[in-house]
Amino acid sequence: MEKRCRTDIMADVLKTVKATEEKEDMPYGAKKKHIMEKAGLNFSQLRRYLKDLTDLGFLREENGFYRTTENGSKFIEKHQEIQELLK
């Protein structure tokens, strides 16, 4: 497995949350355990990334569920554009 940089991990967390929001059975957002498993992080890493993404305004936490903000969605789009340029 290739080592991921910080922005790749941030994008993975945001994409995990966004995908969870779009599921009909999970419209409230994603819980920490789900994000941790899908993004491939340990709990310590997860806490740090959730705090950073929340502080940056890319995620918001409501009653234990994480949801992407408009800026978080923009980050995902821009990250995907950069990935396409690097191919």
C-alpha cells in the first residue's frame, strides 16, 4: 500500500463522510468508528484529522455524527481535480 500524504488522508475522510451522508439508511452523517474503518486510520489519527477538518470548516459534528460542509465538498472536488492532473 502506498503511503498517503496529509491531503490524501483528509480527502479520504471527507469522501467517507460524504458517501455516508448520501446513503438512504445513514442520512445523519458518519460516526467515528465508520470513518476510522473506511478511511484506514487508527483512533489517534482519526481524532487528529476530525479536529483539523472541523477547525478548518470542512466538517461539522452534530450529536456524534459528522457531516461535510460546503467547503468540505469543495475540497473533495479540488482534490479530485488535482489527482486527475497528476495522472
